[in-house]
Amino acid sequence: MTEDDILEAAGEIEALAPLDSTTEDFATAISDSVKSFLIALRAVSREDDGGRAISLLLLEISQVLLAGARLGAQVDFEPRSEYQPDVGPDADLDDMRLRLAKLLGGVDTYSFVFDPYDPDVVDSQLSDDLTSIASDLENGLRHYRAGDIDEALWWWQFSYVSSWGNLGGAVLNALLSIVSHDRLDIDVDLDADQVAAADEMLAGDSEPPR
């Protein structure tokens, strides 16, 4: 065996070394948050009560954004491989997206500023953005369940910074606008049809919690 072969083998051994317990505990906490969000989002998409759905979505997106903020506060995670390992096909979330679109109805379409330092207003749909967030999170979860914790943490962190963190913030703001309009009777940037849809959706869920 040449010296180069020995160095290469040593590098592979180092790369496969187990994670420290702190990182493993952190990964477990993030995976628990991800699983909770994915289960809850599917459940909300089957809700019959639009007002309750808005409140639940506001809660769930707030909680998963907390997990994202924890990822963003960490040093950059590094995957063990240059290429993302194959962990099977993406989850089929289209039925959930369609259910969310039907449930949200007139408040599904909204606008937000993608980059506050280069402010261009973007039109989007809550149902599409929630499904996109779920897709990013589910991809990392498949790596986690396959035992590749490094890859899972890297993907969750990278996709949070590049994609789902921004979308989550926009979704949170839109949902809060709907709730604020209903509970505080304040003006929000909704057209007449959206105002009517929001009022109707939240009619049975307008009392603030005690």
C-alpha cells in the first residue's frame, strides 16, 4: 500500500467517525420539530374549519421557524460527501397542496418582499409555499432516518438559509395579517374579496385566547 493509499484510507475513517453527543442531540431536536411540522401540516390540510386552520398554521410555522433559527445560529455544517446521497423519491405532497389551496380559498394568494435589501414584491400562494417548506424539510428527514445525520443537518441548514426560512417568514407574516385583521379590526393589505374571505374564514375563531 502506498503512502497516498494510507492517507486516503485514514481520511475515510475520519469522515465516518461518529458525531459528538451534542451534535446528535441537536439533530434529534431538529428532526422532532420537522416531524411534528410535517404531521401537523397534513392534518391541517384536512381541516373543515378555516378559522381553526389559520390559527394552527400560524402556530406550526412559528415553531418550525424556531428550529430554523437554531440551525441558522450554528456554524456551517459540512456533508460527508460532495454529492447528496440518494434516499429515494421525493414525497408526493401535491394532494396536500391542493387541499390547502381549497381550504385557504380567497386568502391563498398573497404578496411579499423576497429580499428587503433589494425590494421586489413577489406574488405567491400560501399553499404552494407551505408545500415547498414541507418538501425541503422532508428531504432532510429522509437523510436523518437513513442514518446520515451530517447530510440531514447540512441540508436543513442550507435550505433554511437559501429557501424555506425566507418563505416561512413570508407565510408567517401573511397568516398574522389575516388574524390581525379579524381580531384587531385593522386595515391590512388585502383586496375586497380577500377581506371578505378572511372574515368568513375566521368568523368562528375570532375570540382571542384567555
